[in-house]
Amino acid sequence: MQKQISIGQYRNIDLSLFALILLVTEYLIVTAGRKWYPDQLYTVSVTAAVTAIVYMRWGVRGGIHAFLGGLVFCLFSGGTARQFLIYGLGNLFSLPAGLLMRKAGPERVRGDQLLSMVFAAAVLLSMQTGRALLAVLTGASPAQALGFYTTDSLSMVFTLVIIWVVRRLDGIFEDQKHYLLRIQEEEREQIS
């Protein structure tokens, strides 16, 4: 007889796996950028994409990944304490995007390609806005704060492409309670 895990255990495993994915991909991207493109002005991050996926799967718990993504980026980039603050807390400005998606309905957002792209863009833009605002509050000029949008512009492309792809994978860009119920119902139908 198979031992079943609880929804809480499943959620914790899932959140941990996405945190690991975030950690490994950010490490690889930052390391590759520092090694092969040290003079490049642009940065790339998958934090917004992973966070958008986790918001879809588990709601505001995605804020953990937003915060973690900022810290991991700074850690591997050799960031200062101020940068840890700006990136970690700035990324949490994406929480309202996650809440709005939940209010609109995860299935509605998942099922509509345009809404999915708008949601993903909103996650990244709100992170960049949070970073810019915190940078200004900690002494940066508005011109310097603009850099959070311009130097991270390639991340928008990565975020949109990743969400476009995962929308097509069964169960990945889907509220997990809905997904588990759907799978359970499909299994019941197969048994009948």
C-alpha cells in the first residue's frame, strides 16, 4: 500500500524544489555573467519567472522566492549589505501582483495567454519598482534608480519566455490544489 503525503508536505517539498531551482539557476547565471561577460551592463535573472510560477501554484508563499531570489543574486554577485536590503525587500513589491492574480482567478490567468504574460510582466516590473524605490530611499539618485529597469531589461524577455513555456506543461503553471483535485478526478474516471 502506498503511503500518501499530506497537502502540507507536498507544498513544502514543492516550495523547496522551486527554491533549489532558483538558487542553482541564479548561481549559474551570475557566475557565467561574471566569468564570460564581466564588463556587460546588463543582468539577467530568473527570479521573477520562478516567483510568478510559485505565486500561481501557492499564492503569496511566492514572496519567499521573491525575497530569496534577491538575496541569492546579491550573494553570488558579491553585493553589499545595502544591495541585500534593496534586492531582498524590493522583490517583495511583487506581492500585490500575486494577490491580484489570485483575485482574478488562477485558472483564468493560466488559461489566457495575454493575462499570463501581463501577470509575469507585472511581477518583474513590481520587483524593479520596489528595488528602485528602496534605492532612492537609501540614497541613490532617481537616475541611478532607473538602472534597475534598464540593466535588468533582458530579464523581461527571460521571464516572458519561461512563463510562455511553462503554461504549456501540465500542472506547472497551475494552482496546485486545483491540479491535485483534477488529477484525483482523472484517476477516479480511469478506475470507473
